[in-house]
Amino acid sequence: MTLKYVESLSTFAFNFNLRRYNGTMQERLLAQIEALERDKHELGEVCREKDAAAQRSLREFEDALGAKDLEVAGLRQNLEDMAQQFSDMLKETLDKMNDRLGEGVQA
């Protein structure tokens, strides 16, 4: 065996090992890419589900807030009505007392 032949075999073996290593690395990287793509898809689904749930919660909260606002407005109106009724009753009472005092002074 000549030196050139040995170098040629050595180069061939090196290139063969390099190609095999390159092929193995490509397979590993493709597997990682596929796994990451699956994770990305799954996380995208999770994000969409969470976003939809957050939107539902926000709508429910806004609906509840609107209902409470209506309730507060109704209670304020009742309070104003009761205050007006009390004012009317007080005025009526004071008018009656004034009339009776006027009758008592005239008598």
C-alpha cells in the first residue's frame, strides 16, 4: 500500500464519517423542528382558548356591571321618590299644624 492510497482511504473514511455525522445531525434537527412545530401549534391553541375564555369573562363582568348599574339607578330613583314623599308628608303635617295653630289663635 502506498502512502497516497492510505491518504486516499483516510480521506474517504473521514468524508464518510462526516457525511454520516451530518446525516445524523440533520435527522436530529428535523426531529427537533417537528417537535417545536407541534409545541407551537399546541401553544397557539392554548392561547386561543385562553383568549376566548378571557373574552367571555370580560363580557360576563361587563354584563354584571351593567346590571348593577341599573340596580343602583333604580335604588337611587326609589330613594328620590321616598325623599319626595317624605317632603310632601312633612309639608302636609306642617300645613295642618299651622292651620290648627291659626285656629287656636283665632279662638
